[in-house]
Amino acid sequence: MGQEEAGVTDLEVIEICAGAGGQALGLERAGFEHALAVELDPAACATLRANRPAWKVAQGDVADRAVWDPEAYAEVDLLAGGVPCPPFTVAGRQLGATDERDLFAWAVELCKRLQPRALLLENVRGLSMNRFGAYRQHVLDRLRELGYVPGWKLLNASDYGVPQLRPRSVLVALRPEDAPWFRWPAPSAERPPTVGEALGDLMGARGWPGAARWARRASAVAPTIVGGSKKHGGADLGPTRAKRAWAGLGVDGLGIADEPPGPRDDPALTPRLTCEMVARLQGWRDEWGWEFTGRKTARYRQVGNAFPPPVAEAVGSAIGRALRHEGAPYPPADESAHLHDPVFAVLRARDAFLTAPQIAAAVRAEAAARGLPGAPLSRPAVLRRLADLGRDFHVEMATSQDGTAYRLGEFKAFLGQLDHIRHERFSSARATIS
């Protein structure tokens, strides 16, 4: 299906951190027209412009007012983005709010300036871990303050026809007048193709005699593809554990090939994937005619860091139906009953110093008032949550007769402050940020 056969485009989207177009293509197919796409990486911008010359693409730091003016796009239908993943990835240091690449909370603050009808942000599975419970809770609370009905969900790309696991943390928020029509997209009834089924023709395109045998061996969906960053070498298929999984599928994960094996190559060869193969595993289809520009490593990073288009299309279609009020409305779920970090919730609600036992007692009381089940938090559990909380928020400590007491301070994340340390760190590391 080509661009002209995509959904009816009666809704507009502003996309930040657009990358090379995975989410953009999915949203286009879901019926959204791009009013603007903002992206830092020159190679990814070149890809967007090459594939959609009519789109307005702004190149540069998305938080730089010289790059684009958010207020010029006020009340757009959808604000969407795949903000940088390294602050939350399990393979990284999980610096969260103190990482100069973190733009998640800043993107939420954009809702105050743009006042979109809906927000869509996606990120890695790591954001769904307990380590970031307070961060998620802040995001939800802030969106409610701004007048939105928010919700999180962990979506697996393989549930939407993509031959790859790729779990993603997805945040959707809508205004109260639209939220009753939103439903998370249901998984596909059909199983996703295996790696061998998806890539068999490409692996045999140059006449390699081992292609059919290889395709039979590659009989499962792919592990999550890792796009990597400019800080770490060239293109490969991820850390050691991922390489072992690829080896089990008959794939050499140490690098990316320029072309498939040829007729003179050993039938028992363990081949490497090409960028074209990786794009298929990310959900791109040949008939869409999407081309990636740049050298091999740049192209691989563009593909590897993308939000799979079929997943973006499924979520975008669900948002589009809600904005058009299609189908029957239903009462939104009470997300406030699902606390991501009860310790954060207690400290935020009380502008006072509390000891660990006092925090645990307040958590129990809050749970009982909400009628929520669950075992009480032990003192060590409270202290562990406080340690995680202190990585993203300033936590003040004071000594009392009952022991150390804690009070919640400011959020450390960049929210648009002109004096935030993010600017200095970003400027010094810009050449390696991707």
C-alpha cells in the first residue's frame, strides 16, 4: 500500500524526535498529516525529506526555540514522538531525569504550550521498570493537572505483525471529551512471520545455496533490534545476550553486511543481515517504497532506533478513532487507582518530613482508602524506593528523634528551564547524541 492508499488524512500531527520515519509512516497510514517533523540527526532528516518532500522537516535540537516555535502549532490534533531511549534503557546507566538526552518530561510539558487534543510518546521497556515508578507517576499526575486523561501500556511489536519482539512503553493521553472513545489496539489474530519467513527471499537474492536451509533454521521472531548510539562503535545487533539469540537463529550479530551471501558462499555460512533485512524486521514493507539515506552505519542506526510502523499505525488508528468519536464511548479506566510509586505519591501529597515507618503507614492507609489489595511495604522496601526516587528527584533528609526523615524536593528533569544543566551537557556531548 503506498502513500496515496493510506488512511484519510483529516487530522494533523506534530512529531518530535521523528528519527527516520517509523512512527511518522505509521501515523500517516493511520490518517494523520504531518504539519511538522523535528529531528536532530542530519541523516534521519535527509531520509524524511527524500521520502516525503512535501513535509516540513526542522533539523536541530527539538528543545531549541530557534529550531521551531511550539506556540505556532497550538491545538494540533496530535503531538507524537519517540524521545531518546538511553536514559531508560536496561543496557545503559538508567540516568533518567539526569541524562542530558532525557526529553520525556519536557515533551509532556509541551502539552501546556501546544494544547494538543492527544499525546503519543513511546520509549523502551526499561521505562516500565520499578526504577522509574516515580518518574511515570509524575508524568501521569502532570498530565492530569494539564487536563488530560493519560494511560501507559507495554506493547510488543510481535503482537502487530512485526517479526520481532520489541516491547515498547507507550503513553497516550487525550482530553476528557475524547478519552471515552479511546481503546488500546487489540493484538493481531495472526502470528507474526518468523525471521526465516520474513527474510528468506532477501537472503537468497544473490543465489546463495544455503538460503532455504537457513530460513528453516531461523524459525522464531527476532530478538529486539538495537540501534545503538554514536557513542558506541559501528553497527551490530546488540549486546552479548542478544548476539547469542541471533546465533540461535543462524545470524552473525557482530556486524551488518553490505549485501546477502552469493552463489559461491558456503551453504553452511552463518550470514549477517543487511540494512534492508533489518528494515523488514522492523516492520517496513517493500511496497511502501521507503528508502534510507546515508552510509551503512547511519542507515542501520536509523532503522534500528525506529518505532515499527505497524505498531505506530495501530496506536495511531486507535487515537484517530477516538478523536473522530467513532464507535461507542465507554467510561475511561480510573488510572489514578493504579499507583506506579506509592512512596512518591505519599511524599508528594505531604509537604513534610516523614520517616520510613511513617511513609509505610501512609502507603497502607492510602491503599486501604482506595480499596486496593497488596502487602504492606517493609522499611527496606521503602528505603529502596527512596533510593530510586532520589535519582530523579531531589529528596531532602533531616534527622529526627525517630530516625532519618525524608521530604520530596524538585524534579531533576529538564522541563524547558533556561538555566537547566541539560543545556551545557547537551552542548558538550552533541556530536555523540543520537
